[in-house]
Amino acid sequence: MSEQAAERLEAELRRQTDAARAAQSRYLSELAATAAANRPDPGLETFRSQPEQEPAMAVLTDTALPAEQRVEVLRRLGASLSRRAEYIEALLAIVRDRGDDAAVRSVALQTLGGAAFQVVRFRPHQQAYDDALHDLVDDPVPELRETAVGVLAQQHDPVVQATLLGALRGDGPLPVERERAILLLAEDDHLDNLPWLQELYRNDSASVRAEAVRFMGSYPDAEPTLEGILRNKDEAPGVRQQSGAALRFLTPERFEAVAKEISTDPSDNPDVRTACLSALQHLGDTDRLYADADFVDRVREVRGDESAPQLAQVARDLLAQRPEP
């Protein structure tokens, strides 16, 4: 970069920084005015002494103000305010108040979630945060329920896992959609999730089926199911490829045998054939692969398949890498 270009860039960055500071200053002044107008008793001097703190608290916690104003406080100042204990406590109170505006509660929960990533700083509030999340599992606001259940499930929280399992069996309402509940439980492969994943695989959506297949790769008993999916020419190619990855994770030798058949089957889907052959080339046991003379002969036939140029190229690459006898 030339010196002139660097100077122009520096000037532009300075201009942008000054503009951002001016906008922030205007917003804080407006915030102080709003806070003072709605809480006149403490006096404006209190707000002026801590311009980024007290007005924000006054506006954030005033349920008589429009929800948009309160949400704006969190959108613009949440990252800095959530570093202070009194604001964490205020956010927790907002989240747990079912009489408060749903949008404000939702953004407050998002802000808490971001603050929780600062593990050491957030540690004094972790138990209260977890308690609030448990309270939200049966909240009437779907977005809050889904967020809370998602966070707790990722932590393998036994209470929320029991709630989801019971609801899937029909013992109570599901706090989230059934598909989502199964996928959240699948995050913990210590649970017996295979029956639920097999149910999920019957979904009409190929992307949902692919997710179900991906998680099946944690369960040895899923091997026959995964092989059947990989062989199913009527299944979506993406789902079949995902089943191949899961089968290879469980039993590499069985995947190799099936992949050899599929990759050299001219009646099968070209994308699935290419994925199988590529996996054999890069991830298989090359000594065993090249020792299979029948398979190598079939690959020779594939290398000239003009109807599937990508497959043919992988075949040529695989043969070119074959060690000399």
C-alpha cells in the first residue's frame, strides 16, 4: 500500500470513529433525557454523573416505556452494560417476568447468553442464569422456550433432557417442536437416542433426514440402517453421502465394501458414486484397496465414463496413485 493510500485509509477510519462517537454521545444524551423525564425524583445530576449507567438502567427497567426504547438500550449498550453485576441482575429479573414485553425479554436473554461466554466474570451469576433458563422451559413465549431449552440441552442438563424425553413419550407437552427436541437430545450420545433418530429419519425433509443420519453415526446398532440408506437409490444423494460418512465412522471396512460396489455401479447416482470413490481414495486402506484386482479393473472402466466427468477424474487419479507392482 502506498503512503498516500495509507493516509487516506487512516483519515477515513478516523472519520468513521469520530462519527460513531458523536452518534453514541447523542444517543446517551437522549437516553439521559428519557430517564430524567420518567424518573425525575433523583435529579438530573445523578444521571450526568454516570451517563452510560444510570439512564440505561432507568430506561431498561421502566416497563411503562415503549418496548422499542428498552430494546434499543440493549442493542446499543448491552455488551458493555452486561459486564456489571447490577445489570446482569436486572436482565435476569426482566427475563423471568412473564408480565413484561416478550421482545424485551427475548433481547435480554440474548444479552445474558452473550455475557455467559465470559465464564470467569459470569460465574457469580451462573446459578441464577441456569434457574432462569429452567423457568423458561414452560414459558408461554415460544422463542424464549426454544432458546432456554437449547442452551440447557447443549449443557446436557438432566432436567431438560428428562422433560424432552417424557414429552416425546407423550408424558406432557413438548417445549419445542418434536424434530428440534430429538436433535437436541441427540447432542448427548450417552442417551439411547437411536429410536428417536430412526423416527426422525422418516421425515419428509431431506435436510432433516441427513441430520438424523449424521447423529446415527454414534450408535453401533445403527450400522444396518446406515448401510440400507447408503444403498437406497431412491434416497436423496446428500442423505446417502451423510450415511456413508456415518457408516465409515462406525465400521470402515463395511463402508469400504459398500462403497466399492456403489462407485463402480453405472446405474447409481454419479454424485454418490463420486463421493464413495473419493472417500476410498483419500480415506481408505490403500494397500487393501489396490490389492483388490477386481475392483481396480472396474475402476479402469469408470475412468472413461464421459457421462460422469468428475467420477472419471477421481478414477483416473486413483489409478495414477497406484504403486508400481
